[in-house]
Amino acid sequence: MAREIDKRDPSVNRTTPARTRSLNERAARVSESLQGPHTLNIESFDAATGNPSLVASEGAAPEPGNYVARALSHVQSIGTVLGLEETQAPEFVADHNVQISSSGAATVHLQQQYKGIRLFQTAQGVRFNPDGSIADTVGRSVTIAQELEATPGISVQDAVLRAAEHLAEPGAYEEDVDEFGQSVAPTPLDLEGFAPKVVAAFTNQPEAPTVLEPGPFGDEIKASLVWFPLRDAPRLAWEVVFVMPGQGGQYRVLVAADDGEILYCRQLMLSVEAEGHVYVVDGAGGRQLVSFPRPLAEFNVPIPEGLPEGFPDPWVADDSASGNAVNAFLATTGETFRGSLENGRLVFNPADPEGEEQQVLNIFYYNCVIHNFFYVYGFREADGNFQQDNFGRGGALADPVTAFAHPGRVAGTANMSTRIDGQSPVMNMGLVEDTGRHTAFDSTVVFHEFTHGVTNRLVGGPMNTQALEDFQSAGMGEGWGDYIACTINGTTVVGAWVTGKPGGIRKFPYDASFPDHFGMLGTGRYNRPELNRQHAVGEIWCAALLEMNRRIGPHLGVQLVIDALKLSPVRPSFLDMRDSILKALGNKLAAGQLSAPEHASAHAAIWAAFARFGMGPRARSNGASLTGVVADFNTPPAPRPVGPAPFSGDEVGTAPGGLQSELMREEQR
């Protein structure tokens, strides 16, 4: 594919003793102006900016609700502590979708701006405790020491053409292979005669959002102005998002608005009462006739309080593989698969159990299953989940997953691209040529790709599509996909059936003997420039999470992971997410969902799991880059035991196997 670029230098650590001392002094001064006993404490710094990455609030008064207004007021009042200059206006725009975790803790995400234009991948999250008090502020802010010119020197058409020319250049990965072992061929892109034409432009807005005709691309081209943070000062750029022809990928390209230099380029595509004959786990056995929707009892997960009445919602909207959560189609014709009425019940029964209609039906089925799975654990309408109708429960409408079954190969063999809330993500499932097997018949692959959509919507909030584009962040995106797929199916491998390899598509099984660790990031296969580097990085993250599952149980493990996604700063590192998981656990104690002994035992078990993979309390890295990585295999000192009964994990479901029901595991027997 086209060469990926990032003109930022992640190896430079801008956290100096003088800067640290200055910011701590600011925190002390600002604390004196806050109401009541509320004080600020800078707990960590961002290496890329030299500014705080976590500012803890101590003694903030409990106050229910009004989270967005309070978050805006808070970041504006502590702007200098976050690293802003005294002369720099604290410009932040809040995402009004407040994320609420299972414990009742809340997070409000805020995008930093300058002169009304976003700073690329720069945001803050204000986190609230279950009692409504401000807990802390996490993320990154960019210091702007002198005034910058916000008028572009080149037109949006020139920027789009320059970005398109970059994508059309021969890439660096033509001989690479994807995670399924298939060679990666560049998507053909013919720019002959291409002259970008504007469809709509909003020139009265500072970011000048613009929509252009698709030209040779697969969808309309979207562009807007953005500030690209560099070491000396942010640089004004045109941000252009392309969908490649034939769903061959999605790219974000940043073009300098003064001279057309390519500053950044990154691939974004990561990956009625009825019943149907489907493969419930994979194609290893025969199809089974299952109900649409599947009853929640068959998921083998604790059912939380507060689910909407009548949930699970209907899967099917009419007589086709199309519904509120997903619309599935055959890529070559754009047609879906239709069922037939049998004794007053809609039945989906493709004539060829290995044919194209079965592929469409199975993609539909797997998407509906994983949609309901995540819904139970807290990925719902207000969080930006994927639904046509949100039934008045919040969030943007009209964004069900659009899923395509391709008869042959697709980019990456399987992929998923996610847009902001209100715009449908696109899933593409293709063929593994070596085996002749289709990814539509392997739930581990579909679950992995769907999870990309979930993590992209939750980290940074549903309106931020840039929150997982750094190396560790993108790697965790892959790791979360594997983690969910393995947890649901009770396995330690991904893609075993579709590739015909017992070990699946990763180098090692995710069992207790997984050999690699955090300290290896930036070395060996964890630093190769191929497209699949992020998959290798993600293996370490998934292995750590599954180790956590083994120590505290899969149900609590999944819930903490989902809660942590809502608490996470943008562009998180492994260590940021470790801390978010521990914070999510602490919130459960504060909300009375765990007793003190249960919390203490789980807390120790989680630290032991992360320390096993080099992510102990003294582990370090330069933000979410692959530089400055230092491993620590120690655990914090154990706190004094409280009470007689330690937490065992049994209370949250540690039965052997995954979270699928016996019916869903029957295929593996």
C-alpha cells in the first residue's frame, strides 16, 4: 500500500527537569484558586509535548451530573497547568456524549483547538468519580508560544491532488504479507485526468470542512484544516480522508497548507422473529439453526441491571440479512440474502452451505452476536454504538455496520474502518486463498474486526477518529480484537480454522507460556516497518489481558477492559491502559460493586498479570511510541489485607472456556 508517513519524532523526550518544576509550581498556584480543598497534583508527563498527561484532583466536591459544562469549566481554569501559555486561550470543544462506566464513573472528552481549528490528535479527558467529583484530567495539550497564521496558502483542491499523488506512488509494502500470510498488493489508483471538484464547502467555519467528488476513489473525499503539532510549533495542514477503490482501504493524509509537503499518512481500515442456519463458531462442523436474536441466557455472561425493556432488540428489519445493527451484502452485486416464511417464522437457509449467500448470512449473524455482547458490557447508544435506530436512548442515528462478503481477497484479508458517530463503519470479509476458506465463516476474525469499531468509538469518545493512531495505541487496537475473540470463544488462538493452522495467525498462542513482553517493543519483529507490525505489538497486549482473565475471571476482565476504554486518554500507551484498568477497578470499589477484600485481591492479581509482561510500576516509554521503552517485572508492595475473605474470581465467572454458550461451542466438539 502507499507509504505511511509521520513527520513527528517520537524519540524526542521533551520532559525536562526545568519544565517539570515549572508546571508543578503552576499546579500549586492554581490549586490555591480552586473552590474548597480541591488541589491539583501532576502525576505523569507526556514525553512528546513535555506537558502533563495526568493531573489528579484531590478533594474535589461531589456533584451529580452536568458533566460537560463542569469539564469545560475545569480545563479552562487549569489551562496553564496543562501546559498552555499565559497568553494562550484555553480553547476546548467538548464531545457531548458523556461516557458512563459500569460503576457510574463518567468521562467527558474535549478536543483542543487554536483559532477554532483542531490540533491533530490532541485532546483531554476529564474523568469523574462515581460520586460525581472530578477525579483527574488525562490526555495531552499542545503549547503555542507565539501566534500562528491560520490562512492556508494552497487550496483544498491542490491539497487533495497532492495527497492523492502520494497514495498513487509505489508503496514500501508491495512484498509484504498480511496477518493471514497472504501477500499485500497495492490498490490500483489511476489519477489520469483527475481534477478534484468541490461538492460542498463551509468556508464560514475556521476548519473549512469540504466535500469533494470521489473521482477515482471509492467514496466522496472529505477535507478540512487542522493543526499538526511538530517540535517547534504546530503547522497548519489540510486533513484529507480517502476511501480507496473497491474498499481497498481508508487513508488519512495531512498536507502542509503552505507548501504541500506530506506531513502524515496512515491507513485507517484495520478491519422480526427469525432463525437462520449458520456456523456458530466457525466452519469446522455443520451449520446450526439458531434464533435471531440469540437469547441473552445463551451468552453465558452476567446480565446487568438497567438493560432496556425487551432487549435484545430485533435483529432483522424485514426479510433480509439487514437490520438495526448491521446490513450485510455481497460485495460484487450489492445484494443481501433473503429468508422465506415457514409456518409464520422467517427462516434463513442458504441452499449452498459454503456459498456466497451463506457468507452474507454468517457475517450478519456474527455482527449481531458481537453487537449484543458489547451492549451487555456497556457499549450502547450514548457511547456511539452502531445502530440505525437508537430508540431514544442517545447517540447519533443511522450508523449500522455495513458488512460486505467478497468472493476473493480484500485488503488485509479482512478489515474494518470506523467513522465518527452517525456514519456507518464498513467491514470487509474476504477469502484466504491457500485454504479456500472464507473469513465470513470464522467468528474469531469477525469478532476481531468488529472490536476495532468498538475501541475506535470508545477511546477518545465517538466523535474522535484519531485516538488510536500511535504505534502502541494501534497495537492495542489489534490486541483488543484478539482478546475479545479469544475470550468469547474460550480459545488462545485467532484465525485457526480459516487458515488451517492450529496456531492461528499469530506467532504464539495466547496461553500462559507466551514468551514476549513490553520491554521488547521497538525491537525485532516489534519494530519492523511492515504493515503487520501493529499486529505483532498487539500480541503482547492481548497476552497480558488474557493473563489478567486467568487471574480474575473473564467476566470481570471484559468489564474492566470496556470501562477502561471509556476512561482512556487519546493515543494511549500500554501503561496508560494498564492504569485505566486499575482505575476502573477502583471505581467499582467506590461504587460498592466490590468489597474491600475483593478489590484488594483483584488489584494484586491485575498488577501481577501486567508485571508478568514487563508492565510493572516502574515501566516506561515515550508516550505511545516504540521508543524509550523500559520494562519492569516487579509488582507494587502489597497493601495490608482488609477483612477475612480474599477475592477469588469465581464470583465473576471463571468457568473453563469462553463466554459463548454450550450451543455456540458445539461446533468445536
